[in-house]
Amino acid sequence: MKTTGKTRKYIYTITLFFITLSGFAQMPIFKRYYIADIPGFGWLAQFYVTHIMHYIAAIVLIALVTYILIDFMFNRSRLIKITRTGYLGILVLAGLIVTGVLMVFKNLSNIYFGHTTIIVLDLTHLSLCMMLLFVSFYSVIRKKSWVI
Amino acid sequence: MTSKISRRAFLKGSITAAGSVVATTGIARAAKSITREKQEPLVTLLDISKCIGCEECVFACQQANADKYPEPEKPFPKMYPTSKVPVEDWSDKKDVIDRLTPYNWLFIQHASAIVNGEQIDLTIPRRCMHCDNPPCVKLCPWGSAKQEENGLSRIDPDLCLGGSKCKTVCPWKIPERQTGTGLYLNLLPAFAGNGVMYKCDRCYNRLEKGEVPACIEACPEDVQTIGPRSEILKKAHALAREMNGYIYGENENGGTNTIYVSPVPFEELNKSIEKGKGKPHLNKVKDMMADGTNLAKAMILAPIAGVAAAFGKFYLSSKEDK
């Protein structure tokens, strides 16, 4: 049981790292600010590479979140309680997944979203990402667990 | 012409917009746009054999779109790091018409080829291909580029920050940047953005009024035709059969809304034309968004995998309990 929890945490941390990195790489900033010049980081300036990486990380994240949700509902809901920080984190994560999935759908051929919808989705996704980072760092620094 | 949006207004608007999305407009509008009945995209057909290279289309394009051209503020703000942010200024070179620039969205490319043992010169009007699934629109991080249901794609000069990602991901490198104009001037001009990207918008404002794009109207040789996709594709194939010719644009980048028909193979034309900055190639182009589309399909399986793993765990633990 303990091993499963640790594995879950590692997968979540690695996924969160790559999804955030590849997400920020969607903006043309890594080339401008020399990050892509660091040996081994050149791929951060290749938009198609980071786009694919973002999608792969999103697939892992959605699978993991579904697993945790079902596991909580059937196995752990009587054993653990979600904290206020946990509810905030879950809400932000859910928002990121919903806006992200809509953006993936928007990127398919012959799908037209209204211009305002696209701008709102882009900005909401970015804002929620910043919020998730804030909640995650707050949880780590202040040692606030999402469940007790 | 770009209208000015203050930094405060932009941030205020962004925060308000971000706050309201989950609850109301964003998803609702998205759902509405998904369910709306689809309009067949408009496609342009260019019969290269008819083009005489008179450049009437180029001048008509410039005249029709003159009020959309940038009027940069000089001196340009210093942009950091200076070695990484090139100043791209075309405002003193507005008369350049032998390539794409922020002030010239259509130009004529010249090619020579042998047809029936005879050397002929061909001229090819070149501009944005208006892809079916345009990477410039789909991958723009701010939603500054948009695709309309009639198939055209265009860049909003009021929102574009000039990061040039659209150009990097465009298989033909079509958009061109003008520094010193647009929204970035009102945000953090020293550290983010570098102007506005410009390209053919297929005269969206004329199409809205029921008129055809200026380049089509001005052509004395009727090189271009515009119409619904199915109709134009039928015409293109009939024309290609008739001249024993070749088609470009139907399958490039997964399909575009610009179809060229030529009496000469496009591989030959591609060898002959001058290529480089502002002068797009005529290579075969794979579907740049295909990997993303395949992964999007795989994404449907992600929650199923999650559910299966959770039930697997539940099954194993209940077996252990017994």
C-alpha cells in the first residue's frame, strides 16, 4: 500500500514537472531567454516537440487523476479526508483538465471555436497553471497535506 | 490599424475573462460552436497555366488591405536580450513586392520548365495557403490567430504580440513580423513580444460583405476561382485531367484551402523558383498536426486506463482480504 502511494506521488511529480515545462514552452520564451541554448535543452524551443510532450503528459495525468478518483471513491473515502488545501488543489487541477481537454478538441481539424472562447480558454488554462504551482509550492513549503 | 489597449485594461479584461470561463461563457460557447451546423469551407483554385505575372493581384491586395498595414511607432523600444530579439522593420520598404512582407501579403513567384520539349516561363501567385487545420492558429499561445468557418485564417493585429511562433510552425513560413506596433507596446515591450505578425487574411472583410477577395476580382486572366470545397476540388481535378497537369495544396499539411493546378510537376517548379525568406517553397508537406490528432484520440483511453487500474487494485486487495 505504501509503495503504491509513493509510486503515485513520483508519477504525479514527474508528470507535473514535464506538463508545466512543456506548457510554458508553448510560449516563445525559452529561445529568447537562452534556456534552449543550454546543452540538452534545445528541444524546449521546438514547438512541435513540446506540443507532443504536453499531450503525452496530459494523457498520463488524466489516467492518474481518474485512478486516484476511483480509488478514493471505492477504497479510501472512509479512511482519509480531503483538507481545504486539497479541495483547492483538486478544483484547480479539475479546471486545468477541463480547459486542457477543450483545447485539445479545438486543435482537431474542422473544429471551430469562437475567437473569444479560444482566448478565454488560453488565459484560463495559463492562470490555473500558475494557481496550481502556487498551491503545490504552498503545500510543500507549509507542509500542508491534501489529505489527512 | 491597431487600436490601443492599455496594460490595465488588458489585465483587467484577462482576469475577468479567466474568472468567468468555467462557470459560464467559455464552455457554453465552445459547446455551441461544436454543435453548430458546419459551413463548407471556401477554397480558392489557382490555374497557374493562365497566370501572366502582371501583378494586378499584388497591387489589388495592397490597395484593399492598406488600412490593415502597420504604422509602427519609432524609435522602437529597446528589447532584451538584444542579441536574441531581432528588430524587423519593413515600414521603410513598403514598395518591396518580390516577397512576402508585413506590407505585401501576396507576390508572384517565377519558374521555368520544359513542357512538350519547349521551355516555358510560369508565374505563380503566392500567399498564405489557409490550411484546413492551420498550425499558426491552433498553436498560437494567446489565441491571436483565428480560423473562420469559411476556412480562412487570420491574425488579430490588436492581440498579436509578435512572438513569431506562427511563422516557426507554419510549413511555408508565411507570416511576417513588423516591430514597433501592437499590444506588446502597452505591456512589457522590453521583455515580451516584438510587434505584430502579418499575412493574407483572404480579404475576410470583403467576404463578410459577399464580395470576393481583391486578388481574385482584379485578375484579368481569371487565374483564381473561389467556391465551396467540394465544388472547387471537382473543378481542380477536372482541370488537371484536361491539361494533364498536377495539383498542389489538396493534401499538403493535411489539406489546405488553396489549390494550385499546374501543367508542370510541382517538384520541377520547386526546383526552379527562388526560395528563402518571404519566398515559400512548393515542397510536399506532411500533416504537421497529425501527431497531436493521434494523441488526442489516445487521450480518450486515458480515463479508461485509470478506471481499469483502480478496479484492478480493488480486485487484488479484495482477493488478498479473502
